[in-house]
Amino acid sequence: MPLSELIEEKLNYYAQAIITGNTKRDEHAMGELSFYLALRRIINQTANPQDIGLFDAINDTLQAKGLISSKQTFYK
């Protein structure tokens, strides 16, 4: 499945989860939505500074844990 399709599927799933969920589930869904919305903007090259900061922090964490090399960027 292409990444763009996965993103749209996740956005639809978690939006629906908010519609049918409860407070605890809503908060979880909002976290997922925030991530996938930011990822979509990164991919579409419409990211705002907060999106870039979020993905830089994720990238730094993956590098620090040795999951990607210090010369890699997981989202570019």
C-alpha cells in the first residue's frame, strides 16, 4: 500500500474513532491524528514549523537509539 493511502486510511479511522469513542479513546485518536496530519503535510511539502520540529525530534530519537545512522533522515 502506498504511504499516501495508508495516511488517508489512518486519518479516516481515527476521525471515526473520535466520533464513536469516549474521552480516553478520543485523546489517543487525537495523538494519532496529529501525527498522520503532520506526516501528510511533510509528504506534500506543506509542513509548518511544528511539523518539522516533530519529525526532527523523531529522527533524532531514532538516531540516538541506533535505529538509523546519524547521517540518515527517516522522512526525507
